[in-house]
Amino acid sequence: MKSIITYNFDNLLEQQFGKLAHNVVYREQDEPSNSDLNIYHVHGYLSKELNDSYDSSSEIVFSEEDYHRIYRDSFCWSNIAQLNAFKSSTCLFIGCSLTDPNLRRLLDVAVKNKDNAKHFAFMKNKTFAADSCNDDLIKIYSDIDRNVRNNYFQSIGINVIWVNDYSEIPAILNSLVS
């Protein structure tokens, strides 16, 4: 089943898909589609369409307390949806810092008893100021930092695709398709 998990509660993805058949899932009672692309809004959903009325059954994760409530509930539908995706699919993280402790916990659970990382994430290379250091020291520090980050992400099942600028991502994605 093809799906997208988004941590945004807006409907910008749906707007971009236009006429492409898709199904929005943002509550426990929502049924995933077997034929359409499922878009999981795991932190809630608000439509930006002017003719849509606000759905009060959508629980928006907006505050730190909202976030902690979901983090504490291991059987929350959104945690289960993410865990299922992480265990059964290869996921691509775009625009995600991967600093969310709940996301890291779910990835860690999903990777148990697996030999290699099967997910991918675009991450921006860190840049370090050369105020009082020479270029060789900055290069050594950069390499150490990148290796430590690579090893950590590998341990939770993620292969990092490093970019210097986010504008590089479309060209990389296009090269994979062609």
C-alpha cells in the first residue's frame, strides 16, 4: 500500500496532488484505501480549502502537552500507523530533522532484529565557521561529526543522503526516476 506520512496538519500535499486519487487519514476511525495513495496526518489535519468546515474531531498536535500525550500512548493510532510503515516499507524522509524523540523511538522499535538500514533521509551537511581554526581542523571535525551522525542514523534504520543545500533534492529525486 502506497502512503505518505506527514507531520504537518495542513493540506498542502493534497493541494499539490490535484486530481491524483488520494485518501486522507487523520483519525483512528479513518479507513486507509487499498487503491488510492493514503496520506497520514499523524499530528492532525486542517483543510485550507475555504469551502471546508473545520472538523472538530481532528486532534491537532500543537502544544508540547499534546505531543507528550501521544508520546505516552504507545497504542495511539498515529504511533501504530508510523510503526507499521517503518516496519513494512522503505521510507524517505524529506524536510524532517529527525530530532523528534517519539519518531526516533518508533524507528528504534522498528529496526530491532534487522541487519541493515532500509530507510533514507535527506540531511543538510553542517557548516562550521573558520573563525579561529584552520581548514584542516574544520575538515577533521566535519568528518567526525558526519561519521557520528551517520552511525546514529544507521542504528535507527536510516541511510542519510547528504546535501549541501536543500535545493539539490529535486535533482537527486529526478535522477532516481529517470
